[in-house]
Amino acid sequence: MNNDNSNEVQAGKTPCPLLATPPNTFTAGMGCFWGPDAFFSKLDGVEWCRVGYSGGTQAYPTYRSIGDHTEVVQVKYDPALLSFESLLDAFFVEHTGWRGSRSSKRQYDSGLWYQNTDQLRAIEAKIAQVEAQTGSKVTSRVEPLGDYYNAEAYHQQFHEKHER
């Protein structure tokens, strides 16, 4: 069996494509990715949003075979109109950040994935600010962004396609 399509054969589905993440991208896990996709796509300065899977070790996950990946939203933004710090503010307005992994299945974990040290510093500063303001420890995962797999087409812009 060819290793490149073993997941497709095992899951009975087409594997999700591994995509490059461009600069000026914010990646977050906030539970199911449909709501965050709709939320972030409405912000001024957002160029596009896409939903997918990250933070895991399995190559080419699918929704039905997600393994240890987390559902994430990726937000490509124009830094002249919207800062990374503003996206972090939006994350903590829309999502509490107190829901870490509750089991070995990390599909709906809260998390922030960074691309560089500037993003990491901004995330750490925002978490310290939120913890000081609330008196509660933020349990969101904070990890370097590794592989990002685009979710199946039917997940992309789900609310936009299905709103009445």
C-alpha cells in the first residue's frame, strides 16, 4: 500500500490537503470551527478565513479520522488594518480560553498556534493580561504552528452557506 494514500484507504475518505500558511495569519482552536470562521470573517482587515486541522501528529487527517488534531480557524489579515493583538482580543471576547483538553481526543480544544517569536510574545502578554483581569488561569494550548490541513470543502464558510 502506498503511504501517501493510506489514510484515504483506511478512512474511506479523501485526505485533506496539507497547505502552507502565509505570513500575517492567526490560527486558533475555539471548539467547533464553524462559529469562529463566521466570527472572524466579519472583522475589518480580514482577507480570508479557512478552517482545518492542526496540532496533531497524524498525516492527512479527515473529519471522520481526525486523530489527535484540533479543529482550527486560520485568519489571513492585513496588518495595516488589523493587528495580531486585535485578533487576540477578539479571541478572548468570543471564547473564554479556559477549556483545555478534557480527554485524549483534542478535536475541540482551545488553542493558539504561533508562527514566530513576535506572535508568541503577543500571546503570552495577552494571556498574562487576561489572567490578571479575571483571576483565572487560561488553559488554552499555546504551540508553534506545525502542519495545517485544510478541512473538507463542506466545512468551509459553513454558516455563510447555511444561514437563512
